Amino acid sequence: MRPLVKICGITRVQDAMMAAALGADFIGLNLFPRSPRSLTLGKAREIADAARGQVRTVGVFVNTPTRELMAILDTIGLDFAQLHGDEWPDEVATLGKRAIKVFRSLPVTPVQIAQHPHVWGFLVDTPSAKLFGGTGITWDWRGLRDVRSPKPMVIAGGISPENVRRALTESAADGVDVNSGVESSPGVKDPRRLKMLFEELKRGRT
């Protein structure tokens, strides 16, 4: 079974369409103002409208108040909210299966997973106490290998065509979230590298 693939940091309609055509399961639209790939609500809506029905759309949020976040989801028409901040379990639970909870530290424990029984799944990013993802830095994927989760577990952080198969093998994750590893500049996806990524995934895990 092919791993799940999310192409994050989409800032252009043409990149969303290319990712969908190549077989991405999700695209990520960054709505964190401090990100170099942050979108206005209008631009995010334009991309989401173009992608609707072809690929699932994920809004990336950091500590956005729940009521505001839900309004944005509905305004743009997003399928999921990826929560990169320090959201409390009850805040995450409000979103139910529209939530993807991010962990930014290792180890990921059974207690952490049990706190979020209603989410769609989890994403594990480069451990950092100060940054909210988007570092482009890899981490020791083997630290996730023995983690058991009833929901999909996706990994992010410095994943590229060159290391995607190793990342999946070492982590035993269900999927990958790829951003800067397939870019020519922040927010601009490189068609050649995107194609390389999906070609590597066709070859299976190492």
C-alpha cells in the first residue's frame, strides 16, 4: 500500500494541480502569518476552490483560537486543520476528525496519543521547543518506529526525494509531509523534484 503523501506550503494554483495530478493525497495551505509560505484567506480560498474534488486540503494553523479557526475552515472550504501549536486536547477535540495534531518533540508517548481520540491522525515534525515546523531539518526517524497509534501517523521535517524511502522505512510511518524538499524557492514547487518524489515512492520502502 502506497504511503500517504501531503505536499505542504502550497502557494500557487498550478502547484496544487501538479501535486494532485502526481497523486498527492493532501495539499497544505499555511495560514500562520509568520511563515514564509503564509497565505491570505483570499489566496487560500482560490487554491482550495481549484483543488476541490481532486485532492484534500489542509490548513496549517498555530495556536489559532478555536472559534476563529473553525470559521476559517468553513470560509475557505478546507477539509482538515493541521494544528502545529500548543493546543489543549479539548480544543483539538472540538474539530473532531477534521484535526491533524502535530507533535514537535520525542518520544511520542501513548499518553499523548490517547489524549486525542477523535482526530483524523497525527504528524510528527522536527523536534523544536521554539519553532512550529517548517525547519527543513531532519530528525532521527527511528525514534518513532515503535510508536503504536490507532490513527495515521505522518512524518515531516527535511523530507526530500533523496531520503523519503529511508524516512518511511526507519520511522514505519503511514505517510510523509513534504515541503522545502520539493521547492526551487520558498513556496514555489519544483516540477522535477515533485516528480522525483513520487517516482521514489513507487519504488517502495528501502
